[in-house]
Amino acid sequence: MSTNTSPLAGKHALVTGASRGIGLAIAQRLLDEGARVTLLGRQLSSVSEAAAKLSNTDAFAVAADVGSREQLRAAIDVAGDRFGPVDILINNAGQAVSAPMHKMDDALWNAMLSVNLTGTYNGIRHVLPSMLARDFGRIVNVASTAGLKGYPYVAAYSAAKHGVIGLTRSVALEVAGRNITVNAVCPGYTDTDIVRETIGNIQAKTGRSESEAIAVLVDHNPQRRLIRCEEVANAVAWLCLPGSESITGQSIAIAGGEIM
């Protein structure tokens, strides 16, 4: 009888915001390493379609708004019934909306904190007790370079991502002696649907070409290019694989040298 020797064989990974972009790339990468992966998204139809594209019986889809503690708890319970307790949590769900500070309303501020910061807190809060009970866990929070520095017109998003990094550091210290690591990855502008929408908005408002609009976004990236989703997924996978046990409480920039 053959034995599965894949590094993450038998591990249950849950990835939020997994219906497209970075989240979907992370789900695929963890599947490639042998994990059973739950893809979580806001709309079940979208995340189920994404899971089906992976063509892997170890991919499962659930739906929840990560900003809702009750919805997320219910979805994690359903995932647990399918694959067992969550061993690896990837808090990737996020949303970015821009507005000048003097024109920002409370709804935008609250929405950015709900999805990006409270959603990350909710995920950790729900899976950590079982990780502590088993003395094992890997948590990776997808933050942003906006959590390491400021950008104009995204004050609420940047504040939320700074909060994610603070949360990462504090929880990592609390559980450092329990074989649980907590890290953040901080991508720069990445080639996702959301960024493509931003590029389109720049074109519409300024009359710039697509290449000129991209140049505006990557101006702070010394490599002068958009980050690929697969590059973020590779960094996330490394933090979950055997051999990275001493890496915890870190915020790793994936940004072509933008953050030194």
C-alpha cells in the first residue's frame, strides 16, 4: 500500500477570500503540497466554481462573510465536518476602497476594518482553541505593503492592514511555545481582478494607456512590475511547510524590493 509523503498530507487548510486571485492561487499551492483545502468566499456559487476548477477531491467550498462572527463560525464548523479541525488558516479575504481622508464616510471606514481586520481576528479566534488543544497550527495573514507604510487615499485600508500586522505579532508571541506560528505576508500591487479594476479606473479618469496606468501603480516597486499571485502563494506555502517552524511573528514583504 502506497503512503502519501506530500509535506502537508493529512493537514486541513482553510483559505478565506479563495474564489479568485491570491486566495485561489494559495489554495492550489497548498493542494499541490498535499493538504486538504477548504475554500471560503462570500458567495457560495463563486467559491464552488473556483473549487471545481481545481479538479481535486480534496478541495471543498463554504461561504461566509468573514466580518460576521456567526457566519464564519458556522462555515468553519461545516469545513471541520468535512476535513477535521483546521491545521492551517490563511486569512486572505480583503477589500480595498480608496477615498481622500476628508471625503471618507463612516461606512467606508467600518467596511475596511470589518473585512480586513475584524475578519482576520474572527478567523484566528475560531481556529486557535483547537490548534492549542493539538499543539499545532500555521496561521498566515495576507496583509499588504500598505500595512508597512502609508499610501495616499487608502487611509482606512492602510489602518486595517497595520492592525493585521499588530495582531499577527501579538498572537505569535502568545502561542510561540505551542508549535503554532503566526505570520503575515505583505504583497505590493498584485496582478488581480481588483488591481485590474484600479488600472481601468486610472485610465478612465486620466486618459492614460494601460501600460501608463500600470506604471503609476508600480512606481514604488524597484522591479517596476505587478506581483504575480503565484509569488504570494509560494511565500505562504513556505511558511506552512516543515522547516519553517522558527519563522513566526514576521511580516514578509513581497514587493520587488519596495520595503527594505
